[in-house]
Amino acid sequence: MVDAFIGDGDTIILEKTNKALNGEMVAAKINSENETTLKRIFIEGNNTRLQPENPLMDSMYFPSKDVSILGKVVAVWRYMPNR
């Protein structure tokens, strides 16, 4: 998630909620795939678009009933290894 300034070893801080505004970054569970992902969310009618920050990756589209919001990203705790 380099395009979201999230690197390997970083910790994501979530506000636990099941609601989000369009464009907010969320931890979303895709129920049919038993998978959780970190993406920007957009509700479009009866469907949900999960948009990666990386412009080279495609958006993911699901029926809204198949997507559960686990929380909104509120902070990133950066890991700074000793060099």
C-alpha cells in the first residue's frame, strides 16, 4: 500500500465501525471469499466498489450485502527499524 503511505511492518489503527462515507479507507471483509482487505469504499446503488490506492490495480465490485465494514482507518503507526 505504498500509494497510501503504508509500508511493510506498519500498524494500521482502525476506528471500529460498520459505516463509512464514500472515499474513506476501510478494512472491509468480503463475506463470500472470507477475505479482508484495506481499500477505499464507494457505495454505488446496491453494489460496493473497493478501490485500491495503487492506480495500476483494478477496483473490486461486490453486492453491498456481501461486504462488511470492520472499521475506518484513522492512523498509521510507522515502523522505523534501526539502521
